[in-house]
Amino acid sequence: MIDTKIALRARDSFDAYRSLEYEKFGGANNARSQEIIKRLRQLLWLIEQVISICQHSTDRNRQMLETQAEITVGDGLDLIEIHDRVELHTETFYWIAHRTAEVIRGMPGLKPFKARTRRT
């Protein structure tokens, strides 16, 4: 399952780096830092949205099973919409994560890194 702990740890780690970087370079990298902070906030929001969508879908499916409700065409269309929303958020997440990694690579004092990829 998706976990917000990783996103929160990334944000906290960047905050710690930013404090050290600011002492050394002053405000020279403020624009980059602000973009990274914004992107990390966006990534966390996307994770929270997907968790919420999945939880709502799980609760709804459980309720349908418990009441033995008949699945309608509308229910099927709702499931397709849920899938589409999760897919949209996932694609958006990867785009923002890629942009964030590019900006982070330009920050002074950080070692080069290669982001791990996942195929779903």
C-alpha cells in the first residue's frame, strides 16, 4: 500500500539540507529550493489523494458485498472512473517526481543520484 512516510521523510531531509545549504551559500539557491519544497508538497498531496480514492473504493466495495447489492452498469462506470483517477494521479506523480529530481540534482553539495524506477 502507498505510504506517506517516505514523502514526509524526503521533505524533512530536504529541510535539514536546506538549513545547511543556506548557511553556506545564503540565498543563492532560493528559487530552486522553493520549487523543490513546492514539488515535495505536491507529491505528498498526490499520495494522500490516491490513498483516499482507494479507501473510498474499498469501503464501497465492502458495503456492496455485505449487503449483497446487485452491481449495476453505473457501479461499473464508477470503477472505471476510479481507475482513471488513480492512473492520472500516478502519471502526475511520476512527472512531478522527475522534475523534482532534476532540480535537486542542480543543488550544490549533493552527491549525484539515480532515481529508482518502478513499473506497475
